[in-house]
Amino acid sequence: MRITSIKAVPISYRVPEGQNVRLGIGRAVKRDAVLVKVSTDEGLTGWGEAHHGRCPGAIAKLIDTTISELVVGMDAMNVVGVWQRVYQMQLASHGMGYAAAMALSGLDLALWDIRAKAARWPLYKLLGGASKPIKAYAGGISLGYQPPQSLAQEALGYARKAIARSSFASATIRAMTSPAPPPSAKRSATSSRSWWTPTPVTPSMTCAA
């Protein structure tokens, strides 16, 4: 199965004013991504995402030109071989360095996507994993870099959206917004009926001073 084409799709979305978060390096004004599409001569297509380096257009251009020229025609199932070729020509010698590493991350993911589709297995199973539930979380919350009250409201908004259709919704939101119950009302940690006592969310709990 040969790689016939590689296409990068740069994406940049400007964050609406007033919805910015502050990171350790400053205020975020946009969200970027670089999607990578790899096509093969057998009709299978793989998708990956490369790190954007805060300059998605540049990473996409590198993928569409230099990286593409290096690997088009190679065996799509030879993930290690593709990695080694890009490493040899762009990282181990005079190449684009870290930009090439970011570009390679999206290409690598796309090739693994193709391998999983060819095997007709989900990728986690192909890599030896198992299907299991995991706890969800709301990305985008920048703990410690925005006013505490604003952070608490943002977190609460995510919680409401995430569990709006769940029978657990009303109880959870009440637990997050109601005053803490008196000590006598709290259950013991060793209780057979409950091992967790909900406590109210306050700004001091969600943001470092």
C-alpha cells in the first residue's frame, strides 16, 4: 500500500474578545491546529493532527512540500521507515529541525490511522490497549491565570453542559453550588453507602493565589 498524497489543512480561529485565557507565556488570542490527510493507492485515508507551533500555515506548507516530497511513494504501513526517512533528512542533518518534528507528529498519527483501518481494528486495540471508560474533563480552563471568580464560573458552565442530559445533573450542580453540609451530616469515608462527600466549589479551590 503506497502513499499517493499528503495534504495539510491549517486552521486558525480567533478567540472572541472577552473569552481569552492567560497562559504562562501571555494571553491567548487564537486557537490553531494543523490537520494532516494521507491518501493511499488502495483507497484508505488516514488523518492526523500536527502541532501548529503557533504558526499553522508554516507547518502546513512544510508538510505539503518538503515532507511530502520525502515520503510520497513509500509504503504506508511502514510507519517506522517513514519516520526514519524524515528524521534522517530533516532532523539528523541540515533540515527544518523542530518544525519538521511537529510536521512529523501529524504524519505519524495519520499513518497509524491507516494501519488501524487496514486491520479493521480500533487503534487502541492494534496498540495492545483495551476499551475502558475514562473520566471526562473540560479543556481550555487555564488554572491560575485568570480571576478566580471568572474561572469558577467557566468551570461551572462546562459542568452544566457536560451533564445536562444526565440524571445526575441536578444533584451534581447542587453539590457544586450549595453551602457545605454541617459536619454531622457528612458521611464517613468508610461508609458502605458513600465514599465521597461533595464540597462546594469556591474560587480559592479552583485557582492558585
